[in-house]
Amino acid sequence: MVEFYKALHEKHRKGVRKLYNHKRMIKKLSLLLVLVMAVTMLTPVVNAGASGMPASPANNAVQFLYNEYIQKGINNSEYGVGSYALYVLKQAGVDVSSWEYNGENLNDAVVKAVYSDISQPDKVPAKILAQDLLAVQALGRSDLTDQLVEILKDRQTENGFDTGTYSLFSNLPAFDLLGRAGFMSVVNAVYAKEYILSQQLTVNEEVYGSWGGSWTDKDGTHYFADFMATAQAVRALYYLDPEGKDADIQAAISKGLAWMQKQQQADGSFVAGWDDPAIDTAEVVVTLKVLERDPADWKTSDGKTAVDYLMNNVLNPDGSFGTSKNAMDAIWVLSACNSLEIQPTVWRFYLDPSTNTLNIGAQQQFRAVWQDACGQSDVTQWAIWSVADSSIASVDDSVYGLVKAIKAGQTVVKAVYNGLTAWAALTVKSAAGGGGTATAVTVGMAVVGMNNELLFGPSYVTVTKDNQWGLTALGALDASGVPYHTSTWSWGILVDEIAGQANSGMAGWMYTVNGQVPSYGPEKYNIKEGDRIIFYYSKSMDQQPPKWDDLMKQVSAGNIQTGNLPAPVSDSTLNAAIEDAGSAGRVVLQAEDNQTVLALTVDQLAKITGVNKPLAVTVQGVQFILSVDSLKVPELTAAGMAQLQVKAQKLSSTEAHELVKPVAGELKLVGDVYELDVLAVKKDGTVQKIGQFPDCRVLLPVPAEAREAAATGRVKVYRYDESEKTWDEVGGTYDPAAGGLAFKADHFSKYALMETTAPPAVKTFADIAGHWAQKEIEIMATKGFVAGVGDNKFAPEATVTRAEFAAILARMAGLTADPDGAKRFNDVPQNAWYCGMVGAAAKAGLVRGTGEHSFAPNEPITREQMAAMMVRLMAREGQDMGIGEADAARILAGFEDAASISPWARNSVALVVREQVMKGRAQARFIPAGNTTRAEATVVLYRVWQKLQPSAQNK
């Protein structure tokens, strides 16, 4: 069949050459040949290897999906070519940017569909949102990736993501796909585990270990097993427990795999009920590869495996797959091939040469080349040719692909073949060396912000060939001097922020040249003398770009404020912050969510320094605290200074993961990588980094799921050394109230939070082996909350003192030692080991004295004192510790000695009993004045710590 396919191409080529001299006839015949070729290309040909045996089905799967898209367009579900198909194709290394349906390529169609889903997420199943996530992740769209992760994270409950009769078949794939995307860490693992395990069927031998559903009729309840749901559940559980430490999860995985293996057929395939064997077999291959097992290990009595069936039996004679013969079959087969690392032939339609420079009057014969599973074919004769700017070059009507240069300039040669489009860049120059060989061009330039304010121009700038972006539209933006930021994505360079205004959701930066929106990035668009370039912030897909003439008229009429500096905070906002500084202790300002810079004028800085208070600025969740001395550095007081700019820019996920790759074996990235800067900007737009700060503190936000690790010191701040390409540990102090790690910064760079991947050594003691509280003592000691008494001993039965208990509370709250807080207690020596922690706990309101100036640090703590201190800690950490008198009385009525509980402690005792932190002792007595051993105190504090975990996650 391969030879027939090649011969067919050759027959067409010979036929065209034979008719070439008959110019009147060639157009009619060429049209016929195009139609014949279209039919040929739309009918897949079954691949065969050199030995005559069937080759990998991956090529045919790609061909099937290509045909599906160019005939039907996007279908954003697993039953058509949509986001999940794009993800699988990207995995296979297939470039789909030239797959077009009604002029829209697959990449653009998927991005548009994702925008639509994000705009109404409540109407979209979680499974589709997760498929969207994989697609935009593959496209390098970190902005859309982050939005989808947050949507799914916020949507999860103890019942999964979706509810309803068939929600299982959306929830299980959503968990599976999140794990595949590397985002299983963002879900509530406890909820996920309980939900998935609760859905496993264990009612009878036929369905035991599988996942599926049930229905009820007059004969009772019937259960059915679903192969795909079972495979997805097994993979999701694996992503929840990849190290195999959770016995419940591992037992469920084993049961699921056992049920799956029972469904193997004699030909090596897998099928349950009326399923499609192509789908179920592909699920087996993918699942076993995820679990790092060899699919070839599951064999029939004749030695047949899923891989055998996939390679020899899954492909139908007409080029379709399985029994359903639809796009889903092709997607699943290709996904299985990806798991087996079987790559398809790369499909390409391209022009040769892809770039060229001609003198005026010269000609170039371009060649259109189609590459597929059968190799390369010259399809020049069957392509439809054109030139974007016909005044610069033209295509000969009688000779396909022959282009003639007319005048100096730059344009694009385009060829369309079988629904695919290919481009070649063409530069035309004069024989004397003008035109395309220019070393500098002067172009019109304007930048319009999110509120239609002019951030630059309209005016003219000169762009030199030596510009880092060359003679391109992005080079013009660079030459304007307006601050901007770029990131990389699958289509090239993305301008994601200009003058402090960052892309957000469906809104972001676009550009026009001479009133037209180019179809490729600004770093690729070659500009020429006199072009007019406008970068503008677009808030919706249907927003019309601004026009050059309109901008000129508005400026002339005085209706637009111009300038190339971002707008500073409003005076009213600053005045309110200064007014609040008395109680807050600092001037607190915050940038908008979609801004990456907060700017202050020199006059505003003077106001701030005049009140002699530090400045606290939050940008993108990062807080900068600048002392009064920091605001008086020479760079900020120099002549011509216009603004102070505080910047925090999140790197794209692609850039972030590339930067941390060298330390991936030792450290795990937590959250985002931030590029931080504090800049002095002059009136002429000159930007100067401030070299040294006398006192500046920064607080990086810690994601909720990592706050426990941050509190125990496993998460730390790291700074990227640009010159050495290494990460240096900065450390930082965890602030539980702010949910961040604070550190001192004297200069700025890229910063990130990272967690050590080495498990902490379990701390134990010689005298607790076999003790009833051994587990709790080891956990609390490993976390650094409790300590031994020396000689590797814990003294579990010794009585705990008030000072010891206060110190543990302070550590659990993440407080730092504060000896000044203990000065009001005459019986707390300043040189005592516990002074700083007692002071910190007292200042935080966690502990109180036994009198106006006494703390009684060495006295044993009573049970009711302990209850009161723990309630204060839980309330401080966000727990609801309110209780009415009636409820308190009802709880305390269960204790025979309730009347002996001090009035000030009654509510606290009731609360710790309600929260199951403390219990009564023998004979229904609470014994409020009783003492507590170190083991007992550690256990109740361990229960408090457990209570605080959900609160910390929800902060």
C-alpha cells in the first residue's frame, strides 16, 4: 500500500509535467487533480512496515485525527478533536499549527474553546476543564493553566468536583488528569482519597474491585463495572500515593488491577461488557505504564498481550480504530502509543526555502513540501499560492510557486494545500543595497493601556538592527523605552506585561501594524520604514484595536494623557494609607491583582518619609517592607527622579521549571518563581536598579498546602544567582498570621520558595520506646515543637511546667523569641532559657500571668490553665472557638467536679472537651487543678496541631 501511495503521487507529478506546456488546460486539470488528491488524502492508508507486517498505529491515528479536524472542526470533548486530542497530539510531537478548519488552526480553536469554558466554568464538567488544563499546559499558556488549576481547586468538595447521577464519570477522570498534569498536590488529598475509595465496588465477584455505578429496579440493585472509570481511579490513587505508603490506597489499587486483568480476551485485548476493545486495551497500557509496570507482563495462555493487540489488531482496514471507529478510538490509541514511546512520523507542510532575500526584479521558485507517514512529497503543483503584499512581490499565474520581486520591503509568501497553510518570509531589496538591508528604520509607535490611557506616543522611534529584537515590532516596543516583560510559550515570545499592566485571564497585550493584527508574534514581524505600530491592552476577543489617526486626534484635543511611565497610586489612596499608618505602624499600599508594578512619584515619597513610617507595598501577593532609611537612598533622591517602582513578576510555569531543573533532585518548587525589583525611574524614562538597601524585608506568600512544611522549616526562600546559574539558600522566617516567609533583602533577583525533598529524620528518645504516647512525642519532636531533657531522654512521666507549656505553644504558633514581652513578670529572669518564648507567647495573648507581675514559670501547669492556653492558640489560628453559656453548661454537666472548675476557665474547659482535645479522668471527673505529665501535654498539643491543619489550609 505504501508503494501504491507513492506511485499515486508520482503519477500526478508526471501527469502535470506532461500537461505543463498547455497553459490554457493546466488550470482546469490542476483543479481536478486537487480534488483527486483531496479525496486520496482524506482516505487513510493502512501503514505497513518493510516486512509487510503492520507498522505502529500511531501514524494512522494522527492521520485520522487530522482528517476529522479539517472536515468537522473542533469538538471539545473526548469524542472529537478538542483540547484532549491536542494534548495527546502534542505528547506525540505532532505540530498541529497548520491544521485548519474554516481558516482556524487547531491551536487557536482549542485556546478559544478554553477561554469559553473558563468564562462559564460552572456549566462545564470537571473532566473537560481538566482536559483543557492539559492542553493549555502543552501550549505553554501558563496564564490559562493557573486559572484552570484554581477553578478545579476551588470546585473540589468531599464529593469530588461534580455532583449528580453520572458525576463519577467526570470526577474520576478529573483527578486522573490533574495527576497527569502534575497538579495533584493542589487537591484536598483527604477528600480525594475518601471519595475515590468510597466509590469502589465490592458487592460481588463480578464487579469486585472495579469502579462503575448501579441502578435499581423491581428486582433490586444491580451494579455494573466500567473499565475506563476503573483505570482512571487506579491512576488517580497512584498519583495520590506514588511512594506506596498508604495501605488503604495500595489495597484499592491492587483490587482494581486484579479486576482489570480478569477482563483480558484471548487475542490479548481487554474489554468489559459492551465496551470498545481499542479503548479498554489502551487504558491498560497507559495505566500499567503510569504505575511503572510492563504491559507485556499481562499475558493470555497463548502469550498474547495488550501491546500485541494494539500493534496488530486495533487498526481497521479503512484506517479507523476499534468498534466505535470514531475520534475517541484514535485519541486513546495514540495515547497508548505515547506511553510506549512509539512516536508517529512528524507531519509537516512547509515551503522551501522558508526565508529568502531577493533584489528587485529577481525571481525565486518556492517549493511546497508535504511530509507524512509515507515520507516527503513535492506538492508545489497542487498548492494555491499568494503573496501577502502584492506591491512587494507577485506569484506567476502560470508557474506555481514562482515569485517575482517588485519593490523593496518585506512580505510573506503563502501556500495552501489540502486545508493546510505554509508561509515563507521574503525580503526584497534594491540592487544598491537599500530596502531589506537597512540598519535602522523609523516607525510610528504607541502603547495604549487597559483603561485606554496612552502609555507612550503616538510618536516616532528609531529601531536599529542591533536591537536585541532586531528590526521587528517587538524591537520597536523595546526602542520606545516603555518597561515591558516577556515570557516564552509554544508560539514564540509572549509580551505579558507593559508598564506594570499584566495579562490576566482573557485580557492581555496585542499589537497592530498599519491597522492590521498580525497572525504571529511581534518578535517575528519585520518592520519597515514608516510602519505604525500600536501595542494595546485587549479585554475581550471582540475588542476593536485602536486606530493611529484616532489617537493623534485625541492627543491634539487634549483628551488623553501621554507618558511612558505607569500611573502612580492615586493621592486619595495614599492619603488614606498615611492616615491609617498611626494604627498600622506603616504606610500600607497594594497593587491591583492584574498589575505587576506599583509606582509612587517623588512627591508621594516625600509625603511618606514625612510621616516617618515604613512603607509596606504588596504586588502579586509579595510584600515589600521598606524602612524610612530605604526610601532615602541616593538613587531615589537624585535630580530628575520621577518614580519609585516596586515590581513583582511571576515567571511562566515553563520558565520556572527550567530554572529549578538543576536542583530538582534535592529541592521541590513551592508556588511561583518571582522576579523582584525596586527601581528608580527618571523623568526621561531611564530605569536604574537600586544597588543596595539599608533595610528592606520581603514576605513571599506560601501556598496553603505548604504552610505546615514552612512552619517546620522544610520550606525556605532561595535566590537565583544569574551569573553562576545556581540557587542560593536565603532561609526566611515563617509568619503564620501572614501566611508567608519573611527575609531581609539588600538587593533583588529571582526568588522562589522550595522544599527539601529529603525526608526529615524522625526524632526519638531512649525512654519512650513502647510508651503509649511514643508516636505523638516523635511527631511533635520531629517538628521541633517539643524537646528532650538531655541524655537523649524525654522524661514522659515528669510533670510539665507553665514555662515548658508556654514555650511549646509559642513554637506551634511560629513565634520568634521576644524577651521584652516577659519584662512585666518579675519571676521570669532575662537569662532563663524560657524567657524569650514566654515573652513571645504573652505578647501574642496566648498566656497570662498568675498575678499582675508574676508568671510562676516553674510551677506545674494545671489542666484548666492548659485548656485556656490551647483555646487561645486555636482561636488565634482561625478556629471558631465561640460557645454559649448553655452549651458550656451542658458539656460540663458530664463531670462530677464541674463546680470546682474556676469561673474564668469554664468556657475553655467546655471547648477543649467539645473539640475532643482533652477528656475527663477516671469516674467522670475533669480534675481542673490537677497536673499533667510531659507525655499527656504532648498528646493534647498534638491533637491541637491536627485541628489547626484545615484552618491553615483555608487561610
